[in-house]
Amino acid sequence: WALEPTVLGGTVPTTTEWQQLYAAAQKGGTGRISSQMLMVLHAPLPSSHVLRAANAALCSRESENNRLELLKRLLSWLEKDTSRSAQMLRESLKEVPEFYATLLKSFRAAIPTEPVFCEVVIQLMGQVCKGHVENASSFVQLGAAQDLCYALDRHRSRKELQRHGLYAVACLVHDGGGAAQAIAAQAVPLALRAMLTHQKSPSVQVKGCEVLRLLVELSPEVPLDEIAEASMRAKRLFPSDRLVHRAVDLVLSFVVPRSAACIGALMDAATKDEMVQRSGICSLGHLAKHGGVAWRGATNTAVNRILRALQQHKGSAALQASGLWALGRLAERLEAPGGGMQDAAQRAKQLHPDSALVQRHADELIAFLLRP
């Protein structure tokens, strides 16, 4: 089409092609269609002129179907992430900053009643923000992370909206510095709920894990235990899906070391308190269930803390049994170094010959350490 990219008003361009297209659109029974809409729908590339036309069309009284088609057209230019059209659209947005606010205004109005429109807006937002700091930060400054979380909360049963919404939140957090805004808007519980609700969708599990990983990495104010449990559930749901397993391992590689460090700090602060030491030992033992990939070098420190507790509380059969059990889990599941473990087990056996629990855990640990 021979377009007139500078025409942004309400009049129809004078080229023959435009006149024919405009007349056909008005006879089609779908109501009036503006010249701005025509420009967007039939432009070969998303230049700044086209985005200004899109902005004007979204601000006008276009029908819901027309606005939806306009956004789908913009989204079509982003189908191939490295294509010329995708790069041009992301860069053109910087020249039309008013489009950020216009898109969000339309999005906010649509959240309560127009889930299909919301889904397309969310996809568009995620794609233009991916790897583009200026676009992502502009949306964050206008409160986009909060709006996305509202949409996720409102349309919890729509799998595709959840998937694209979680992806868009991750882009705003990673590229736009939106972690604080997302956490304040309850992004963590929303991601956990989406993963629980859509257990048959590996893509929702992956996108949920991406959001959780970013928020764990960037903020200390997240529920580590709930995130770890949701991540492990995703692994169990998809035992052969490498993408899910990779996403889960990335989450756990932040959750587990941080949890282990918190537990260790409590143990270090009260080395003579038997109850604190027992509680810390049990917590470290339970963390072993997440596997060695998640520990990221924190294993040695955990083993040393347990050995220290066993040395300082020799007279407690309960603590000795807990410590030997935890050491066995760390050795078996994380391939933790066995230095000092066998000596601790032998000492516990001698000190508590009447404790069946100590004897059992000591024998199991020694048998594992001496395996061929």
C-alpha cells in the first residue's frame, strides 16, 4: 500500500489505494474505521509515525474489535524477536512516549471485563520490554507491574493470560527495575497460585519459576519455604521436561543457599543452645531434598555447623541422632565431603549405646561412607 505516514488526523489520505480501502471498510458492516486504524493495519513496518497513529486510534472511539485488531497487528511485528520489525517497534516506542500511558489506560479499563483484550496487551507489553531497559522502565514508572498483577488476580483461571502475564512481570522486574513494585502488588503469591492452579501447564510452571527466581534474587522479603515447595512440585509434575527442571534448579540455586545461610546465622548466634542447634540441624537436613545443584557451594559450611553442634552437645542423644540423620542426607543427596562424619558417628555410638535412634543413624551413615 502507498501509505501517507504523516496523516494522523481524522481525514482520509488522498491516495487511490487509501480511498478504496477506507470505502470498503465503511461498507463492511463493522462500523467506522479511522484513517489511523488503516495506517496501523496496513503499514509495512512499525515506524514512529505508525505508533503515533496507533496511539491516536486507542485514544479515539474505536470499537473493541478494532482496538483488538490494532494491538494484534502491533504484536505481529514482534513474532520474530530479532527481526527488523521487532527491533524497529521497540525503538520507535522511545519516540512516542505517550503510547506507554495510552496502552496502560486501555489495559486498566479492560481488566474487569475484557480478558481477551487484556491478554493481547500483556503479550505486547512483555515483548516490547524484553531486553529493552528504556521500554521496561517506562512502563514500571507508570505502574505497569501493579496493573499486571491486578490482571493476574482477576483472571486466575485463564492459562494463557497467566503465562503471558508472568512473563511480562519477569521482564519488568529484570529489565525495568520493577521488583519492589511487583512484590508490593503480591507478585510472589500470584505466581505461586498460578503454578498451583495450572499444574498441567509446563509453560506456566516455567514462567512462574522465572518470576520467583528474579524476586528471590532481588529482594529478601519473599517466602523461601513456599517457593522451594512450589518449585519441587513442578519438578514432580514434569519429571522429563528439561525446561521445567532448568527453571526449578535456577530458583532453588537462590532459595537454598539463602535459607541455609539464615539457618546457619541462627546456629552461629546460639552455639550452646541445644534447641536452637537441633532445630537448625533438622532444617539443614530437610533442605537436602532439593539436590546438590541448588546448594551452590553451601554444603561444606552446613556440614561443619552440624559437626560443631555434635561436638559441643555430646551428651544429648536427641541432638546426636538428628545430627547423624542430617549428615547422612547431606552425604547421600549432595555428595557432601565425608571428612569428620565417620568419627562423629563412631563417637556417638560409644556415648549413647542405649539409644536405638543414635545407633541406627550412626550405622547408616558409616555404611554409606564405607560403600565401595
